[in-house]
Amino acid sequence: MIYPILKHSHMMFALLSISFFLIRAYFSFSKPELLKIKAIKIAPHIIDTLLLIMAISLIFVLGVGLQTWIIAKIVALVFYIGFATIVIKQFGSITIRILACVMALLSFSYIVSVAITKQALWFI
Ligand code: HEM
């Protein structure tokens, strides 16, 4: 059965994605020179691409189509990547980067909550 393999791979890449983000956020605040290491630069792109490939495959395997909760996850993913980019590329002041870091973590938490509840607005 392909479904459990895809779902667990998807979840594993999600875990890798947030782990790499936390490592790079730590480096961006305390050891920015380490952000220049090629593997640290490239790995998150590969992980995020695989995360998305697994997600799209899941949509096909489940035949769920673009339901509201899936669109919410895609939009929140764009926010997560955007906020993460502000932190990692060191855009703006330290306050902006701390705020962006919090927002990236909130976006990620929202994605996980939507994944579990399958509801975009589970909190209302
Ligand atoms: C950082 C981004 C993401 C995270 C952390 C994440 C997390 C998760 C988790 C934890 C599950 C398992 C939920 C469960 O059934 O208990 C899941 C399932 C799933 N995700 Fe994601 N996801 C992300 C991005 C996406 C995106 C962008 C899409 C759509 C394009 C997507 C589509 C799906 C689908 C279709 C499932 C299967 C749901 C089911 O088994 O019924 N995910 N995701």
C-alpha cells in the first residue's frame, strides 16, 4: 500500500524541514558564517521539494482534490517559507528577524494543526 509510505515520508520531510529551519535560524542569529556552508544551503531546498512532491502524491492517491484545508496548507506553506527566508537571508533588523522567526514557527504549527484536523478554521 503506497499511502502509508507517502504519508510517513511526507511527515518525515516536514520534521526535517522544521529541524533545518531551527538550525539555520540559530546560525543566522549566532553563527552567520555557518550559513555559507553549501550542504546547509542546499539541503532545505531538496527537503522542501520532496515534502511537496509527497504532498501532491498524497492528494492524488487519496483523490481529495483541492479542498479548503489543502489550500490553507499551501498558503500557510508560502508564509512559512517567506518568514523563514527573512530569518535565513538576514533581511531587516534583529527585531524583524525575531518576529519573522516567531511567525515562521506559528505558520508551521498552523500547518500541522490543519493536517491533523483537516479543517482550515478549526479554532472557530
Ligand atoms: C510544512 C508543511 C507541511 C507540514 C508540516 C505537513 C504536515 C502533515 C502531517 C503531520 C500530516 C499527517 C496528518 C494526519 O493524518 O495525522 C499531513 C498529511 C497530509 N498533508 Fe501535509 N504538511 C505540510 C504541507 C502540505 C502541503 C503543502 C500539502 C498540499 C499541497 C499537504 C497535503 C497533505 C495531505 C494530502 C495529507 C494526507 C492527509 C490524510 O492522510 O488524510 N501537506 N501533513
